[in-house]
Amino acid sequence: MPLIKSAIKRARQNTVRQDRRKPVKSLMKTMMKKMEDAAKAGKRDEAVALLPETYKAIDMAEKINILHKNNAARKKARMAKLCAAK
């Protein structure tokens, strides 16, 4: 545990920010996983239907600075590639 006053405050801020980011990051990962599973199972229609929702989750994470813009673009490109491949 931190002893210095500023370090105590910083720890508290980090916890609050982590709690704020967690649902967005979790949703993004869940949507990506659903889409990957659908694509690997050969359910192309289901994967294509999940694409806009997955894009939205990635864009939300990018908007609140959970992801860098290039990282988000790379994830979106991989999801599109999964849909197009099958």
C-alpha cells in the first residue's frame, strides 16, 4: 500500500478508471470472440450479422482511449477478413 498522500490518491484514481473501462473492453472482447467462433464454425451469415455490432464495440473502445486508433483499425480489418474468408 502506498504511504504518500499523492500515491494513495493515484491508486484510488487508477481503481476508478479501471472500473470505468472494464465493461467497454469486456464487451469488445466478447463481440470479437463471438464473431471468431461463428466464422470458424462456418456460420458466415451469423458472422456478417455480428460485424456491425463488433465494429461499434471497437469504435467505442477507441473513442474513450482504451485502444489506439491504429490498433482499432487493425482489429476491424481482421474481423472483416474473417467474414470475407469463408
